[in-house]
Amino acid sequence: MTALRRVAVVGGSQAGVAAANALRAAGFDGRVTLYCAEDRLPYSRPPLSKDVLLGLSDADSAGLHVAEGVDVRLGVRATGLDVHARRLRLSTGEQDGFDGLVVATGARARSLARTPGDRAREVRLRTMDDALGLRERLASAGSVAVAGGGPLGMEIASVCRSLGREVRVLDFLPPMRRHVGGYLADLIMEAARDAGVRFVQAAGPAHVTEHAVVSGRDRAEADLVITAAGEVANTEWLTGSGLACAGGLLVDDRLAAAPGVVAAGDVVLLPTPAGPVRTPLWTNALDQGEAAAATLLAPDSAPAYQARPYFWTEQFGLSIKVCGTIPAEEEPVVVSGDRAERTLVLQWWSGGAPVAAATVNHRMPIVRLRRLAAFPPIGEVIP
């Protein structure tokens, strides 16, 4: 145990909550302050584009457990950082001293609007308030255009179709292919088309107005336009801190950005042989929060963070779970199931070894899916 007595956790995200909880679980009895920019208690984001948007769950159902003894400050953002003086500047005008800092400020939805007026009216989904507001607007919209064919955009499109809305999705990349590879992307596209979604292949970058998505000569008009075109890491408040930020906060293999400063979640840029990468997955946020706490408590002996990519998506009658990183151009081995029935267990190999696995509408336990992807269960040591 280090000499830490005051830990500040900036960001009421899954990663921030995981870090705060891990500190308490490890026996840290000093002060832990969790700063949340939103006025809501911390919540999980995956349900926002699923049951919350569909109206099957309310806001309270997504709430996260925060360990006893964590001081939660709602509606307070960090606006600056002095690493050497160990002080945070806050939106309240206060400053807070710390011995250890967890940066978990996540990311915000990317804007595709060009004008201030369009930006003010642009509809995006990132927060609980966004989800509740969009749910209300869908009640009076007959048609919807979604700018972006990634997991978020396709989940929104799926909910809109289930509500009977006419839906078009515009993207300049084939929907979902970058996230799940060609085989699963084709399966998703088939299910989406069967559900009545129409796709527009953009010739290049797009922008949105209140009632249209525009890309060159391509134009998708609708009663309601929703931007789902990725996200931007929240690092502006770190300007002048001396920390390395370039599309995220650069950390080492223990998630340390500087002595006594660690990071976790969507804001993190992880070092890899191919260069720094950001991996905005729910399970990564959870694992990184716990690993970041371990590094704060034992900076010289904490184990290196081992990424175990895992995510799931539910859209157009497909429940898809993916473990590992699917090679973009590789075809999977069908371990079991039937593509025509859309019930499958898949495995991808590269260099003579399994590197990823996925299930489609299958109840395989996650521990078995991890083994198919050559990942030991959580808690086992990776040699």
C-alpha cells in the first residue's frame, strides 16, 4: 500500500466507478472523491440504445453501484490540472488537492453539423438525457435517418424499426464491417434489410441538418435525423497539464499517464506495437478501472494491463457477442449452428492460433467464448 491519502476520480463513467470501487475493495481507507459532470448518479451506457430507448427500462434501471465511503459530487467537472502541484481546477471555481488521480472523463458524441444552428438541433445519443429525449422525439417521428452504421447507429436503427418508423442509414463504410468483420456484417445487413431498413452508401464525409443527412449528391431526408458517427475523447481540460494527449490520453502498459496519475475507459490511448489505440468498450472500461486502481496503489509492482476485448450488440433480432479482435479479411470457422437460422458459434484464426470468437443468438457462457478466443477466464494469469 502506498502513502496515498487523497484520490480524485474525474468522471462518473463505468471506468471511474470501477476504479473508485476497486480502491475500496483493496482496503484503501483514504479519501476517494468521484467527480461527475452530469447531475445524475453514475449509470451504465449500453442500455441507452437498447431497452431505455425502446421504453422497456427507466433511467434508474441503469444505475451503477458506488462503494460505501466514496464521496460523489454531481454536476462538477474538472476544468484544469496541475500535475506538479497535485491540484484539480473545478467548474465550481474550487481547487482540489490529491495524491492520486484517475482520469476517466470518457468521450462525447462526434458532431456532423456544420452550422451553429444545426449543432444546436443535432440529435445524438451519449447520455441518459439524450436517450430519454430521443425516446420522446421518436413518438412523433414517422421517418428516421441515421448518420453512421456502427454498433450505436445500427442499434438505434433497430429500435426505430421495431417502433414502426421508416429508417434509412447512411455511411461511407459498409455498416458494422470495421467492428465485426465481413461475415458478421453481411449477416447483420441481411437482417436489417429483412426488417425494412434502407441503406445509402455515401461517397464521402457527411454532414447533417435538422431533417437530412447529406454526402455530396446523396441526401437522406427524414422527420428525425440522428448522428451516430463515433466519438471524441474528452481531453480538452488537460490542456497545459503536460500529459500526452492526441485523440485520447496516452498511458503506459500499467495505465499510468504520469507518476500518481492513471487513466481508464474511453479516454485512454493504449500503447500497441502498431501505435497507440483507443478501445471504447464497456468491458475494457470496467477492467481498466480496476487495473488503474491497482497501479495507483502499487505503481512499481502492479501487473501490466492485459486487454481482453469483449462486446455485445442487439439489433434486428440478432444477439451478437464477440470476444477478441476479429481479423478484417479473415473468414470464420463455423464451430456450430446454421447461418440460415442465424444461430451460430464462430471462431477466427490468424497465424495458426485462434484470435477471436463470436456467438449469434446462442447462450454460450462467456467463459467458454473467451476460451474459444484463446483468452483465459478473468482472474487467470496470461503467461
